[in-house]
Amino acid sequence: MPDPVPQWQIHQAEIPDAFVQAVKQQAPGIEGRYLPQLLWQRGIRDIDQLAGFLNAANYQPMSSVEFGQEMQWAVQRLVHAIEREEAIAIWGDFDADGVTSTAVLWDGLGQFFPQNQKLFYYIPNRFTESHGLSKTGIDQLKHVHVIVTCDTGSTNLDEIQYAQSLGIDVIVTDHHTLPESRPPVIAIVNPRSLEKDHPFASLSGVAVAYKLVEAMYEALPDVPEKPIENLLDLVAIGLIADLVELKGDCRYLAQKGIEQLQKQSTKAATRPGITRLLELCKRSGDRPTDISFGLGPRINAVSRIQGDAHFCVELLTSQNVQRCKELADETELANTRRKALQKDVLQQAKAKLAQLDLSTTGVIVLWDEQWSGGVLGLVAGQIAQEYGKPTILLTVDEEFARGSARSTNQIDLYQLVKDQAHLLHRFGGHPFAAGLSLAIDNLPLFAQAINQRLLQQSDPPTPTIQADLCVTVSELNLELYKELRLIEPCGMGNPIPKLLIQNCWFQAGRNTKIQDLYGRKVEYIRTPFMICDESAAQGFPGIWWGHYAYELPTGRCDAIVELENNTFRKRYEVRLVAVRSCEEIKPTQTQWLLDWRTQRTEEKAIELKTVPTSWNELKIWYRRALAEQCPLAIAYPPPTLLPAAEIWQTFVGIAKYLSRTGKTATRQQLYDRLMIGDIALKAGIQTLESLGFHVTYSDQGFSFSFKEQAASNLMLEPFFAAIREEQFYRQYFAQVPLTTIQAIVGH
């Protein structure tokens, strides 16, 4: 079966002027041409929250006491351990979130317990133990009195009881799914116990670990010798490397953490291991992508290749420069091996996909005896993104199939897996990523059952690529970069902005193969190019990862890109996300414009139901149709043109009614009731304000408060003029021939 063709979509949103002005006030020094649109489209619409979203210094983080009694119990037990000089063990995990969680507790609790005397850490082996607590590991910790988990442990009921039988208390800090009943632990600190809209709701394991340390600092403020802020670079690495939504306190911690991370590439560096890793990946630490494409994959690579990630904690926390250099170089070598292994598994998985009927497949489930379990999550993520379907990849041994699952299109994959719990041996995770194991004999039944479950819920998802802004090559500049930078850190729920460039062409360079630290070839391809359009005299540089030069279209095309700052080359460039030939999607303008003003057809189309008031408005709708590969139907009826004085009286009546009742009206409700457009509405609001009305706008709509004041014809004239202009254009567009529309909007 051929690869599915993703649908292209572009955001279209009308942004209130009050919101635009509020954004500009909070982001001085920028033009504000792009930022308001991005924020509005992503649901950041509360003006009162703008300051905290755009600048971490203006955000008021929540206290660790928000975790309630569970956090109090955890702190009380640790304070008792200090008083009794008991031994503590940190039980971590082997991925980037788990490793940084362990490092945060190692450094943080190390302010209260002497390291390697009363404080120890344990990380399970990816290949022999898998995620979570294990009886084998607990047996190695019989000398401790308390185990503090991080990024794991919530559902390990049997193992927790086993630890108790040995006289070991357990404190769980985690962010994964909670069991139906509370486990028998001293405390379980997990944001899943909070409301879904709580500022802590999306915290990852490292952030929960940090909050435990924060609570200890507050309980014993005179003990720590190092500021807690020193831990924030570790928090940022774990947060951004993990699949969690960067909102609320999660976003705040990532912002502050990146500020701390930047210091590791300067003379103020305090973590030589991170400094060396940044050197190896040619990054400065000032961008979230320095983590997601640089530090995170390298930390994850160690357990994926070696199984044992213990030394990663030493790499992140040691002050021995030479030792850190050795460990960082070993990490880089593991990452190189991971890349080659990942590419091999991806090719083999795609060969298996070619044998499937993807039109009837909701969840992709593949397995192979030769696949390395360490890279299955990465490959599953690549396939899920490319094919637009949740993906589960498993490796098979003599008894069990073990693997990883990754989701897409907001599908709760964890719940889908959980629904098949009767077929599974073990599973765990969250909606976007999960791990699982099951008996080999159950594999075919599991694949069939999980597909049926998804198809019962909905039709198979169609792959989509969502563009945020439509720009030209000439707009790929510092001003755009500065505005895009203000929405960082990007991640789940706040993806890197994607830019649509239409009617462009490429000048391709020679594709190259990537070399590792030791000069050996790794079969990863990248093609440099210059992207051009008619707005600029010169092209703009870019990279297409994983593709050859011959794959770029030779003629005019549309492209979706991400704008980046290449600190190594000291230049701005774009990363090509998707490209399609204009000839393929725009055979003729006639196919993309339909005239439904007099007669409808049965074709699927985007309907323009309101008479536009400018050619620019029509062009915006037309570009949306092209981006979504769906015809635009001119479907508005002849306009009803009321006298300007009658519209004014109606507007005043609405304003007085809303003022008296305290109710609100949306922008669309005012358009429909007054039969006016945006220009006239703005003029009318200005006139009302000059007459004593106070007008405010929020997510709920416009609200009015009124103070009696006499009107004058002079004050009404701008409003009447705006109405006359709009009505002229409405009459014009109601009658203009389709051929004229085709000639102008398609130009």
C-alpha cells in the first residue's frame, strides 16, 4: 500500500484588537505581526495570563503544598530519616526524564543526606528489568530504610508490598497513571491525583522530584548549602525530553531551567558533563531544541544501547571535569550507535508496513525477533507521525513480546492498551507513550482487538500537517524569529510553529551523510537548499533531514518549514517539514472555486457564507482552501442592507441591554444581528466609547457598561461612513462574476 498523503491545514482566526494590543504591551520591542495570531490559535487568550506566559519572571508558580497531605507525609518521613540517620535510596528510571529525576533527587536530597553514606540511587536495566520497581532491585537495597521513587512506581503494588516485608518504607514520586486504589506507601506524590486543569497537572517525573526537594528546602531552610535554582537545568532537560504538555508550572519550570542551562556553555558552568554534551552536539543550551534534538537523545541513547544508565547520573552531577569528559564521549558513541540501529529498524518496519492495508488499519502493530528493544519507542514515534496512526512496535524472545507504543492525533493510546489488559503481561505509560509486554501467543489477537477498539470509537485518523502562519521568504527574518521565540519552550500542546510558504521553488545543494565523533559514516542523509519565492531577491538557507536532493520538486511548490537559529553556523535557516508540487494540488482555478450563490452542488467544499468586504478577505479564504485541498464555495446570499441610522439604534439598544443585564455578546453575534463587518464594528465601538460606554472583550465576548451622555451627528459620522463603505463592497461581491474572482484571488 502507498504511504498515506497527509492533509494540509492552516489556522484561520480573527484576533480582537484588544488582544493584539495586550500582546504588544507584554512584548515590547517587537512588531507583533505574528505573535498574537500564534497565541490566539493555541488557546492563550486570557489577557491577564499573557505576562506570565511570555515571561517566566511574571509567572507566579504554585507551592509544593498543592500536593496536599501526600507531600506532607513524604517530607515528614524524610525528616524522620534525617533525625534517625537512616539510609535512603532513590529509585529512578533509565530514560531522560527518569535519569534527570534521579539526578535532581541525588543533588537535592544530597543537601540533607551524605551521598554514598546515607544516600544511594538505583536505576533498573532497560534490557533485564524494564521500567518500575522490581524485587531483584529491592533485594540489592536491603540496607536502606526508605526508597524514594522518581518517574516510576505508582502501579508497582506487589513490589511495594515486598519492600514493606523487608522493613523498607516507600515514597512514590511519579506522573504516570495511578492505580484504582491507593498503594500501601508512606506517600504518593503524583499530579494525576489533581484536577486536569491544575497548574501541576502536566508535570513530568523530574518536575515532581523537584517539588519534593522544594518542600524539603521549605521544611528545613537552614540546612541546604546550595540554592535550589541550581537544579532547574536538570528539570528543563527532563521536562522537554519527555512527552508532557508544557503548560502552567510545567512551562514555567522549563523556561527557568533553560535560563540555568545556558550557563553550562559559559564560564559560569557548574555541570561539566552537560557542558561537554553541549560541545558534542554543537549547541549552546539556550533553546528547547538543544534538549529535544541534542541532550535528550544522547541521555536516552545510553540505556537504549547499553541497557544500564547508571553513569548518566554521574555525568549530570559530577564535578570531575576529566571524568565527565570520558562519560560524555561514551554517551556520544552510544548515540551514534543508536542512530544507525534506529535507521535499520525503521527500514525493516516500513517493509512490513508495505504488506498491510493501511486503509483498514487504525493502530499499527508490528513485531520482529531481530529488533532492538532500545530503539522501538523512537521508531514507533517516527511511524506514528509519518502515517498519522498510533503505532506499537515489539521485539520477540522465546516467551514474551516487549515493546513501546506512541500516539498521534490526540488519541489516548494508553487507554487503548489498557482496554486489552487481559491479554497483557505488563503495561504502563500515559496517553501519548506507553510500554507493554505480552505472551507471544497473544500477539495476533492483541493486534486485532486494539484495532477494533479504535475503529469502534472513530474512523481511522487521517494524517494532517497543521500550518500556523502563511509567510513569504522575505518574512523569514530576525523579526519573525524573535516573535516565534517568545512562545518557547515548545513541546506537547505548544508545538514548534510551522510556516507555510506558497508558490516557492528550491535550489538544492548536494546531500551529505552525517559523521560521528570519530569520523565514521552514519547512514543519515541531509540535503541543504535555498528556498526562493517572488518576494525576495535571494533565497533563504535550509535543511531537509533524511532526504536526497532529487526528492525536492523541480517546479513551483508549497512548503511547510520551521525557522531555526543554527548557532554552529551562526545563521538563521529553515527545516523543511513537508513539500508538495503546485501542479499536483492546483490543476485549475475552476476546480478550487465553486459558485453556489444561485445553485448548490453535491461536492464537498469550504463554504463562504458571509459576503466579504474586501479582496484580501476573499484571498484568505482561498488560501485556506488550497492549504486544506478542498474547493472554496462562494455560498453567500444577496446582502440585506439596512439604513445606517437603524443599525446605530439597534447597536445602542444592544449595548444598553448588555450593560443592564451584565451579559456578553460574541463578535459573530454582533455581526449577524447588525449585518455589519469588522471595520464598521470597530467604528461603532469607538463611537459608543466616545459617548460614555465602556467596552471590554474577553473569551466570553464583548461586555458593555453605560453612562448617560448626549450624542451628536459628528460623533456618528465615522460609523456611518464605515457602514456605507462595507455595504458598497457587499453589493459588489454579491454580483461580481466568478471569472473575476478567479482572476484576482488566484493571482
